[in-house]
Amino acid sequence: MLRASLLAALLAASLSSTAATVDVGGVKLEERLTVNGSTLQLNGAGIRHKAVFKVYTAGLYLAEKAATPEEVLAAKGAKRMTITMLRDIDSSELGKLFSRGMEDNMERQAFSRLIPGVLRMSQVFTDHKMLRTGETFVLDWVPGTGTVLTIKGKVEGEPFKEPEFFNALMRIWLGPKPADWQLKDALLGKAK
């Protein structure tokens, strides 16, 4: 009887863990996860397209659902953006695109204050040379710590301390000139 109960509990646990993921472009994203002790939920996820190519899958995690860029940027607590490559890409080029995306979605003066962090982030991506299909990097906002960049499962250097830095990164996908309009809608939970 005990053995049957244990087997039933294990089966239920395995089914619930399977049900707790969402498939986006062949990438499994957890519906809930924990960042620095805070439980976050998948706000939205989608695929970044460039011309006809699928470049990466992105997932945005927040403590509470947000439907607008303003709500995402103002959200309290930990936040996470996951990026999983759907094709091989020169990571230094990706770093340049991120810098450009930040600059395009901010006032010049605000961007200029973030240049040291932008240069450091670009160097981290340059050092990696390539991001291959299936490889992931994560941007975490941890209150009291800053933005933590993790590439291929390894934390890269010291956190970026300024809260504005994480929000500048989020504007790449959620700003007035997003990298991909369909991805913006998907991250905000408005996917078709």
C-alpha cells in the first residue's frame, strides 16, 4: 500500500512538472520559477524573428502579470528574461544589437549614463564568440543586487547595479522601437 502511494505521488509529481512548462519554438519554458527566493510566473514568451529566420525564444518572468511595458518596468521584486538561441549567432554581434536596442529606446542622456555597463556587457558577449542553437542566457533583476547576466549557466562578472540598466535591457523588447513587434506582444501576454 505504501509502495502504491509512493508510486502514485511520484507519477503525480512527474505529470505536474510536465504540465508546468510551455513549448515555444521547441524550447520548454517553465510556467513558474524561483529567482533569489522569489517565485516568478511566465508573463509571456515568443520568438524573435529577423526577416524569415527564427533567431531566439524569449521568456519574461515577473512576480505578477503585466500587460504593458510600463507595468513591466514598474514591477517590484525580482524579474527574469530568458533567451534561448534557435540558430547559431555571433555573440559579439548580438551584444552590439542589444546596445543599439537600448540606445534606440532611451533618451540620449539616460543612455549615456549607462555606457560603462553597456560596454562591459558587450565585452562579455564578445568573449563568448558564438552562441549556438539551444544555448541560453538569462538576465535577472535581483533587488539589492542588480542585473545578473548568466550565459550558458555561468554568471558573468559582477552585477550591473543600476536599476535603470535592467529596464534599459527590457526596452530592447518592450520599448517604442522593439526588436520585434510580435515578440513584444508575446512577452506582454498578447500572443495569438
